[in-house]
Amino acid sequence: MKRPPVALLLGFVLLLSTSISAPAAENVRVAYPSMGTSVFSQIIAQKEGYMREEGLNVELLSIRGEIAIRTTLAGEVDFFTNAGSALAAAVRGVPVKILTVFQDKPSWDLIAQPNIKSIAQLRGTNVAIMSPEGSLAVVAREILRQNGMDPSKDVNLVVMGGDEVRFPALKGKAIHATLFNTATSIMAQREGYTKLASAGDYANLIQGGLATSDEKIRQNPGRISRFLRAGLKGINFFVSKREPAIKYMMDALRLTDRELANAIYDIDSKLLLREGFSADKVLQSMIDDMKRTTKTQREIRTTDIFDLSFVRKANEELKASGWKP
């Protein structure tokens, strides 16, 4: 029997060894309550191949904040983007840590029914929030307080889902007001709903970020480093590459209105912290505000709530390598 050429045999062995040694991408599950810049960064990192370079494949799951925390603690989800809910949970002693802060000034707007022209007119109405102690709830209460109202008595705070749930509820008059992200706020105002306040005028707090459980940090710190490095590339791409970033954003939000997309990008890109963290004094003020909200008495330091060591290291590595999007 005629033997195959040596070169052919060597080529087959090389192909076989390559297919055996090439590891499959590791799946990472990320929960998010609604689309925002923290999610856009993950989408961009996946689409641009940054996750693949780190041996990761991201699966995005739409899950509300408090449920995302429970599924993360149960090991079913690796990360979640609702850093406000993570802050409330960590202050209460739940073993979770915030790993990145992509936005420390909220971009939400308080939007109300067309007939409501002032915050004072919200007395006795239904105001929707996403969770009892998440960022949205904290800001809603603060806006009401600073306008002379008692959030626990003067309005009915109704817990609902993300913007995709609360906007139809507003249209159906099941609620009278709620805080919307930039995209939904602009769309609502176009349809005649009233903007009563900008959240950024009332509070410093986390709107965009990533969090995980203490157990996940202990189990696989290397994967966290790789994930945050790729995500940091995604957020820097978003800030630096306007046209492709807007395209990714439009796809994620299923937008066809380019004028609306431009307006969203112009607002959100200015609020982003491209390095993924805030100053310690800003973080401590967020903790102190949440302590008051949750009536927590114990002393809490920033390192009890935030583990920013991974994102700081990722920044140093990207700068040292000269990486640019």
C-alpha cells in the first residue's frame, strides 16, 4: 500500500495538535436591568474581539437588580451591572463587591404625565422605581426630599422593572412619574411627557458599573482581571470612536432614529469615567448616603464595598502597552 507523503502526515499532526491545544472561550454571564453604558461596553468588547482575546465569551441576561444579586450569590451569574443595588446590598452586609464605576453622576430624568408640571404635584401619586433600595429609588427619594416631600408618606413608590416596563406603565397611566435613562427620557419628552428634574442635580451615585460576589473574586481572580481588561477597552472604544459606537448603541437599543442616537451619545459619553473608578471621597459619600437610606449604623470603609484593584491594574496594563481603540 502506498504511504502518504511525510509532509501530509506532518500537516495532519500539526492541525490535530492545534485543534486540541486551542482552548474554547470561557462563558461569562452578565446580568443587567436595562440597557446602558455598562452594557454597551460589554457588547463592544464582544463585537470588537476584546473578550475573545481574553479567552472569554459574554452572555448578557436581562435580570432585575435584586434578583441579579441573588443569582450571582447562587453562582448562576458571574457579574451584574446594577451597581446601585450592589451598593445597597453591600452596605447591609451582603458579600458582594463593586468592581468598576463607569458613571458617578446619574443621567436619569424625572419624567411625569403631561398634566403634571411640578414636583409638588406628585403628592398622592404613584412614582415608579426599579427596586426598594437601588440607585433609582435613592435618587427618587432624594429629589422628593429636596422638594419638601416625605417619600414614605407623600407619594406611593411602586416597584417595577426597567424602562421597557415603566414607559408603557406611564403611557397607560398606571404610574404618574418615574426616572428614565437618557434614551427613554428623550423619547418620552418628544411624546409630550414632562421633565420635572435631572437626577444629576440632586445626587452623586453610581449609575453604571460592574459588581460580583466575594466568592467569585476568591474563586477566579484571573478571570475577573481578563473580563475587566476587555470591558475597559470596550468603554474606551465607546468614548473614542463616536460613529461605530453610535452604531453599536443603535443596534443594542434597536433604534432607527439617528438624531435620537446622537443626542443619547452626546449626553452619556460626557458622563463616562473611562478609567472605571471614582475618587475615594466620592465613593465614601455614596456609602454614607446609602447608610442613611438603609439605616445602617456600623462604620463602613470604601474597601468594604469596592474592590477597584482589578480595574486599576487593567488601566496600568493598557497604558503600559500603549493600547488604543
